[in-house]
Amino acid sequence: MDRLSKYIRILLPLAYTVEAYRRGELSKEEAALAVIFAVLYDGSVYRDEIWLAVGGPEKEESPIMTRDHFTAFWLWALRELGFKPSAVYPGRDTHYIVFKGDELNGLLKAITPVLPSLHGLRDALAEFADSFKVVTREVVKRKFGVDWTYDVRNEGFFKKLEEIITMAEDYVYRNVTVERGSLDTSGRLPKAVIRFKLDGEEVAHIVMYWTGSELQAMFGGSREKAERLASIIRALGGEAEVKYVKGKGQEVKLYTDGITTIRHDGWLKAVRSFVDELYNKGRISEERYKQLVKDIDAGPNTVKLAGVEFSVYYNDTRNTIEVEYQPGSETSKNAALNALSARGLVEGVHFTVTTGGAGSYVIRVAGEFYAKAVEALARSRLEEGKHYAIRSKRCEISVKTEHKDAVVNALKAAGLEEGKHFAVKSSGHYEIRITHDGLRQIQRMAQSGDTEAERFIRGLKDVLRRRYGDNAVKKLIEVLTPAREEGTLDLPLAVYDEKGNMVARVVDLRYEFVKGDQPVDQCAGENCRLRIIVEYEVGGERRQLEIEWRWSKVQKKKGETTVTYFFEMAWPTVKDDVEAAVLETLTGKAKRGKVYLLADQLDALRRFKALKDAIDKWREGRPANQHTTKAMK
């Protein structure tokens, strides 16, 4: 019985899942979620493929079941749950059940309804990761005096979860259709229902309103439907939060900025047609209509990093890029500073914090008493423009600190009460700005594989292109170029296998220029090779992997002339899984056996400080293209 227990622990949950699904106690999406969690625990996730790893107790002398049996059992369970794999790849130690193409889309379609669960798990892990990173940095620095931290985001489980969510969101983005209902002007606010459909079935909806000054989209209902809607909006590139509102249930609400953040063609067409129809019916002024159309076409000007939403501007006069966040309170400011610091950004170097509008106050007056307040100030000895400024549209009065008491006393003398008829508030506000050094640091983070940093840089470029054009993008490239060109990675470097387990550490990177069979100080031309020696540790043992780059040539005929082109190439032979993991960590490409590496992989190696200059020097010696013309007879 003891021998059977290890098999039962694997087979019984699978059998129970199938039985629960057959009895209708488990939905299709819940079954899909079970498969996804199996992959997260023991599998691999690539951009277009999901691999479920199936092993077995092969180390036993006479196992009752082998990995072949477990794989067959998994295939049976998947079939019963309605999922069809694309292939099974047998391996020496592990078999892989693979989903790709249409079969992968079937799995992704099934998990779409439970995207909120995956989002919730990801958000919880991200929050824990950020907190744990801060704690480890403080503890290690206090105890050992070393600035080191541990990032849970680098764990295989987290990375696989991120990739699966991305794949599911991509599926939704590609396949969702957005339909707008007819305009309803019977109520206080004109509105229209916008529905999201997958395969012709409605999966969520939201009601679009025009308030008279801005667009507003709102849904109120059950938590399940609200969370599903929020996930759809996220998948389409927007931001949505589910909040409980007494009397309405769970609510999702978007305003104009949030509405235009969603950059999906179907959604934008629905919003634009809603605005066009309102304008044609005279419900929106021409000036406001033009601004709305501009916002819909250009999209938002925000990018997010560490949970902080920054606004992006390009000053064409000074040719500068400005990335800033204005927190609404001291608490918001401190939260933003902590979040940025947790990502490794340093105040005063990578971002600055300033207080704008200091030394002035805003007096907000209740609308029906505003005329009386203005009249009272006009009758006083205070002068408009010198002691105060009028903002009639907002029912506000602006004053400098030195004149605040005099203005307040004048209002009180007219019978107005502070706290009842008017309120006084400092107009000072915080500004957190990312410096150009900060942008370069985020670029370095992106080059090191930081997904969030990569998304930030990509979003920044997108905003600048949409709103300000090519000159703004050129400026961004100019700012980021120093970081792009420098070697940003240093050693030692941890190496992880497909399961997220650390299997080795790269401890040294060296290089040699080689001509013929001999290392030389420097060389150039077709016969000059660049040998990179990778030294890594496995269980305390040091091993080496050599990657020898050379100039390969290809000939193309152009009429009577043959042109010989040269391109960089290496083809190391990888002897085992650990060596494959090392090579993949360094270049992004690997497998057992002979591996063909090209310019992209050499670019990846160039990220390392120890190799950057050598690679640049070797590339400078690229052989010139050769033109050979066939002699005429």
C-alpha cells in the first residue's frame, strides 16, 4: 500500500476532477484552470505554446507505473475534460503534452471566463513580491552591509503565470467583437449599451453615458460579472477596478481617460460612433466634440510603472520628454516613492520629488454664494490681480499666503462662514518626475528581462508617437541610446531551468581573438574568430562552455556579378540540459545538440560588461562585401 500511495496522490486528483466534471460539479473553465495550475507547477510556457511536463518514479527498480502510464492517464483526463493536445513530445526523463495552434486557442478560450482568478493571483503575488523585495534589501543591508535584494518576480511560477495571462489576454484581444446598441435619450443622460462577444456569445457589457461634460461608462451587478468585465477591459489594454457600491452591488466605472485608454479597434469604433451620434443630435458642442475625437484617436498620455501612473509630455520647444506623476495626497506620494524605491530607482538620481504651487491657496465658494463673495472683495481694500485672482468658472478665488487672512476676513465680514459657504485649501501639490537617467535605468531593467520595465518603455514610445510624432520618438531613442549600447549585466548570474529551479551560476565570461588555431591580441577579417568562454558552477563544480563566433558567407548573383556577403554565426554543441539552460540564459536560444546562433544572440551576449567591447571590436573587423564579375568570352 505504501508503494501505491505515491501513485494514488497523482492519479486520484485527476480522476476526481474528471468525475466532478462529468457530474456537472465542475465547469469547463474550472477544469481549464486546473490544467493551467498543473502547468504552473510542472510545465513550461512559451509565447505560442504551453507544455505540461509529465514525469514518473523511474528511479525505482520495478516501478508499478512509468511516465508512459502517467502520460496516457493525463491524455485520457484531458480528453474527458474536453481538451485536445497538439502533440506529445517524449523525453529522456520527462514527457511533454503540448498545446499550440488551434488546440492552444481552445484552452485559452476556456480560461477566459476565469481570467479574474488569474489576475487576482498575479496581483497578490506582485504585491507580495514588492513587499518582500523591500524587506530583503533592508535586512541584508543592515546585517551584511550589501545592497542586495531578492525578487520573487524572477521565480519560474510567477513568470509562467505572467505569460499565460498575456496569452489569454491576447486571445481575447484578437477574438472579441464589440457591438454598440442604439442611442437611448429617454432618460436624464443619453446612453448606449456596449457588448463584448466571443464566438457570438456575450461575455460582458457596459453602459456608455454622456454626462454633459464627459464620457462615462458604468456597470453595476454581481461580483462575477463585474470581475469578468474588468478582465475583458484589462485584456483590451485598459484599466478597471471593481468596487462595491451600496445599493448597486459591484461596480465598474470608467471616465473619458479610462475609456480612451482601451486601444481596441472595435471598442474605439463603438465609442466614436456614440460621440458622433450625440454631436449630430446637438448634444455635444463642436469644441468639446473635437477634443473628444482627438482623445479617442490619439489615446491616453499615461504609462504605468510599479503601480504608479505617469503622464507623458513632449516639450517641442525645449526638445525634452517629461514623465510625471502628481499624487493627490501625502499618503499617495509616500506610496509612490516606496513603490519606485522597491523597483530599485533612487530618489534624486532616477526621479525627483518637488512641491508645486507652494505659497498659495485656493478658496472654493459654494456656487450660490460666489457672486456675494466677489462683491465683498470688490468693496474691500483688496485689489484684484494684486491680492487675489478670480476663477469664475470654478467658483474659486486664488490668493498668496501673505494675503490669505485678509481675504478670508473680508469674506467673513460679508457674513460668509468658513466650512459652510467657503473652504480654504493649499494649492501646493507634489510632482514626481522621472529623470532622463531614470529612463535609462528603466531601459537597463528592460534589457535585463524585466517585463514591467519593458512594457513601460514600449508604452512610453507608443504615447510619444501617437500624441507628438516622430520627433518625440527620436528624442526618446536619443535619451535611451547610452543604456542600450552599454553592457548592463554583471556576474554572477543565476541560471534557471524550465521549472524555475536554479541549476547553475555563470561566474565568469572571457574572450579570445583567434586566427588560425592560435589566440591573438587582435585580428580582423574573414579568418578572425571571437571565442567566448563561459565558466559556470554546478553543485560546486566549475565547468566551461565555449562559443566560437566566425564570419560565414553567402553568395548571391546579381546579373553577371556575384556578391559575397558576410554574417556572424556560431554553432556550439550543447551536451546536457544544464548547459542548454546556461546558453539560453545568456543568449535566449538553446537546445541539446548543435545550436545555430546569429546576430540576435550575439547582441544578447553584448549586454554583459565583460564582453561588450570585445564584441564591438570584432564586429568592426567584418569583411567587406566582395563583388565578382564573370569574365565575358
